[in-house]
Amino acid sequence: MSQENVELVTAANHAYNAGDMDAMMSFYAPDVEGYPDAGFPEARPLVGREEFMSWLQGIDTAWVDAKWVTRDVFALDDGRVVYRGDWGGEGLASGIETASSITGIFTIRDGQISRVEWFFDHDAALKAVGLAE
């Protein structure tokens, strides 16, 4: 099951990177919860696909074509998936290529992503799941 969860999160991210938000959202539960790190603009708890999608579209407006490029992804024994990647792209206003390291903790329920927590600090993400680097 853990490999299936990794594949699910990876497939959702591939859809995001392809710009296919509808396909991406099909991997998320209707009542998905999102918890962005305080470093994100308008960081607040997100509940449901509509709010989740609206927030994502809002943070993507700063980029020509936002991407989250995989650095590492692994499953935890409790069914969650840790996904670390570089998120960013070419700045819409500046034209400068930039990225930030973001770690997401994905909870899978009934074959869909039901919860995501995003961290700018990878060590804090590992601590949140009971691991230390």
C-alpha cells in the first residue's frame, strides 16, 4: 500500500506540473484539508476542493508556469507520504527563475489525498512526522 500512496502523490504532482488542475484535483478527496506553512501568502487552513484549488491558483499567479520538482518522496508506516521538492519557476514580473524547497506531508484515505501540510523547513516537516534528519 505504501508504494501505491507514493505513486498517488507523484501522479497528482505530475498533473500539477503539467498544468492540468482538474486532473490534479481528481486525486484529492472532496473534503481535503490543506495546511500551508506561514511562509505562504494567505496561509490559512483550507477545507474542500474548491477552497484548496482557489488557494493554489492564487499562489501560482506569481509564476509563468509553476512547478514542484521532486527531490525526494517516501512513504511512512502510517500511510502518509513525505514529498520534498523545489517549487517555483520563472517569476511573472521579474522573469527570474527561482525556487523554494517545500516539503509536503500527504495523508491518504480511501485512495485519495485527504490532508496536506506544507513546510518551508524540511527539518520541521520531518519532526512533524516523528523523524529527524
